Amino acid sequence: MIVSALVIILVVIDQATKTIAHGLVGPDCVDRILPFLNIVDLRNRGSAFGMLQNAGNAFFIAITAAAIVVISFLLARGRRKQAGLILVLAGAAGNLMDRLLYGSVRDFIDVHAGRFHWPAFNFADSYISIGIVLLFISSLRQAR
């Protein structure tokens, strides 16, 4: 029950921030927030870093849905690595919602150093990245 509530809260935060950001900035526009941070309106039809753009939305919907099922199963089986799995699940669910509703993932966070930009991302992407790091750390600790 608590796991479901946490996932729902994280997905709501993800969807709300995407909606707010994309309401503030029009397509092909950049809103400078800090010297190293912009808010942009980008649509990612591919995977991480925009790879596999031509694979099609149905492919990513199927892969993401399968990942959600596997992660849900792992969470139901036990408490190990729960925080990392919750974050990855929430991130996958947030980006899946975008794919189902908009046909692509809405990215809006643009971090950069001068002309060198990290690929734009969103809160769901951050959840996934942090979750994977937590899972990796947990695996290292368990190996000891």
C-alpha cells in the first residue's frame, strides 16, 4: 500500500512538472533559469539520450510495460532494494504515461556548461537514474 502511494505521488510530481514546464515554454523556445539551467519544450520519441528514435512508440510502450510488470513482481516478492525499485518503477510509469498520452516523452530540463548541453530530461528520467544508482550500491553492499 505504501509502495503504491509513493509511486503514485512520484508520477503525479513528474506529470505536474512536465505540464507546468511545457505550459511555460513554447516549442523551440528556451527559458533561462540559471547560468547552467534552461527549461525547454522537447519531445523524445526514442529511448535515453534520444537513441532508437525510429523504433516506434509501440516498441517503447511494450518494453516499458514489461519493465513495470517485472519491477512490480520484484517489489511484491520482498523488501530488498525497495527504494531503487520504487524510483525506477515511478520513472517508467511517468514516461509510459507520456508515450500513451502524447506519443513521446516530454523532456524539459536542460543542464549545460556553456555550449555543451546534457541531453534534456525530466523528473521520471531522474527517478530512473537515481533508482539504478541505488540498486547498484545495494548490489555492491550485498556482494560484500
